[in-house]
Amino acid sequence: MSGLRPEESKQVKGMTLRRDPLREECFQVVSSDAEMHEWPGMTEISKRERLHRHMNNETGAIEIAAQCLVDFPDGPWELRMQLARQCWDESRHVASLYRRLREIGGRKGEFPISNFEWSVTCSLDSLAARLALQNRTFEAGELDLLGQLPAKWREAGDEKTAEVLESILSDEITHVRFANQWLKRMVQEDRRVLLKIAMAVRFLSAVTAAVAPKEGELSPTGQVFTQVKDRIPQVNIEDRRHAEFSDSEIDEFLRQSGFQSIMPAGAQG
Amino acid sequence: MSLSVQKRAENVGTFRFIHVFLMETLARWVPNTPEMEVKVIFGRHIWDLAQQADALGHRTYELRAPLQFSLSPKDEYVKFLEDFRSTVTTQQRIHGFYDVILPRLASRYQAYLDSTDRLLDEPTARIIDRILGDFSRMRDESKELKNELPKLRLDDKEWPAQLANREAAEASIVAHRPVAAAAQA
């Protein structure tokens, strides 16, 4: 999948992935989401853990966009500009989440963190593959999640965090959209790019399967893990449209989310 | 006598090269700098440097060079930049970039403004004025960060002066080309 040098790579459950980016000593870095300390509901500790986790994910997003600038110096300048802009956006996200985390009594390093998205995405050796995973898969998944989360925080009486998340959502739409636009263009110019993207998606599936918790396994906080298919959030149709996913692609996400039975006949595969 | 159009394009193309190089330097440092707040400030300024490079790259086109034309500086200066990029500690990265590299580059911009005709070359001067304003804001942000995180304090007080001396060793960094070569660019 990649031409990672030994000093750049790590082994996780038999998979070769990119070694973690550097973190301060206060952080405990784990290799998968299954090792994270996820708390149910919207208790005080759960709120802090959610913000802490999100803050580190956004830190990873700066790192991934920045590493693309380093690894692909010959990429189109307009695309590099968008990656540079993404670095700024993600930096503002980290700063705003960290500010909010401190406001509710949290601190850096309070919970374990995982750099899963970095380790998978930065194992890939083409810019198209990285855009396909980081922007078009992970960040698009965030659109779905952020479509629901602000309401959840408001219900818990936290308007400030809801506003932070809504601002982040609007920026993420831009990141997903430019990836969709560039991938379309890259595929039009060279059909072989599709193969790179397909291999990247397969690689992600393999890594996800390798690190997934076993059935019945308990999380570090004593929760029973729900299956991946049960964790897929509701598809954020409106924002996926803003991000220039086609209707047929959105239909496919709906199908994967278990909405097949209520979709129009023509949309069912 | 002020600068010819070709010399202006070469200067602007050289500045663009430096901005892209510095953008890539900060990008390279983001994953391998441990402090989260430092990653954040580098991430912010990657975008500043990209916009500055872009503005310079549009200006090269107006000066009869290609769009987004970059001209590699003299070899010694490129070596200096490469050595700076390999700086390891966060303290040296922060102090080197904000207290040495940006002010030294600002001096080079000032020298350019002093040598060009500010009326004939006003579009370049406007771009540079904006860049100098950005530099000032970027340095202010780094000062705030240094105040917030005392661990970013530099122990080796001599190091910035040494870096500045190395930077200043090359009075002229533009690798001017023969007229024919410039026409083919």
C-alpha cells in the first residue's frame, strides 16, 4: 500500500501503518478507538472526553493536510492552496475546542487519544488516495456526526459548544467539497486514479477490521462495544449535497445506514 | 536607475520561492513538533505563507514571467534555508522562524522597495506592504504564544544572532538570469 520507511512505520495488529505524529508527554497515545475512554450519555466526564477526542482529531487533520503539502510538492498549486487553507481551518478548530475544553474544566492529556486517521491516511502514497480517505471519507463522516451533535449539546444545556460544532461543520463542508472536486478532475485526467482510490478504501476496510473490538469485548470504561454498523450516524443529506456528493452517492450512504427499505425503488441497487 | 521589469520578476519569483519553502517548512514541522499550541500556530501561518506566495505568483505573470513563477535563490541561500528547515527543537523553531527569518525577510523586502520605482512597480509594493503587515501579526501571535508557554523560552541566547548572521551573509540572494533565459521561462 505504501513505501513507508521502517523509521516512519509502526505495526498494529499485523497492519503496517504510519508512525504517530509527535504528542506532548501529557498525552497517552493508543492505537485504536477501542482503547479510548468513551463515556455514555452527556455526563460531565463524557462531555470533556468528547471535546478532548475531537480536539485531537482536529489536530490530526492539520497534520494530515500539512503532510500532504510536504509529500506532494508537485501537486497543482490551487490544490496546495486549499490544503494550506485547510491547515488554518483545522488549527482554528483545535484552538476553539481547546478553549471550550478548558472552560468546562478539562485539560490536555486528561484522556487517551488515538491518531488512527493520520496513521491510515498518511500510509498512502498518492494525493488522490489521501484526499479520498481523509477528506472524502473521514471528514465526510464528520459531516454526518456534526449534523446531529449540536442538538445533543443544546439538549444538555451547552449552547456554546453547539455553536463551536456548527462553525466547524461549515468549514468541514468546504474540505469535503474541494476533495470531491479535485478527485473528479483527477479521475477525468487519468482513470488509473480510480484504482488508487479503490485500493485506499480497501486498505481502510482491512485496517478497520483488524483493530475492531471482538464481539462482547468491554471498553476501558466498561461499556459493551456496539457493532460498527450500529454506530453509523444519520446521513447528513443537506450538507453532503453542499459538499458536492451526487444524489446516487448519497443514496449509497443511506443504503449503508439501513435506510434501504424506505428509499425509492430506482435508488435501490 | 530603478529595476528593469525582468529584474523585478526575478526578485518577486525569488520571494515566492522563499514563501513556498517556508510554508513547506512549517508543514514539515507540524507533525514532528510535540506541543499542540505550536502545531496550531504553524497551521495558521501555513495559510498566510500560501496566500503571500500566491499573490507574488500572480504578480510574476504581470511582469512577463509565468504565472506562479518561482526562482530558486543563490545556492548558498538555499543551503541556509535547508539547514534552517532541519532545526529540531521547538524553541529554536519558534525563535528562529519568528525572531530571525521573518524580520530578515522583512529587511530584504524593504531593500527591494528602496531599489524599485514605487510608482512604476506599485502593484509589487502593495503586495509587499500587505506581506509586511502579515509578518507583524504573525510575530505578535508568536509573542503571545511564548508568553503563554514559558517552556518555549530559548536557553541558548546566542543562537538567534548566529542564525541572523548566517542569513545576512548573502547580501544579494537573487540568481539573476541572462535575458534570453528569462524570455524562455
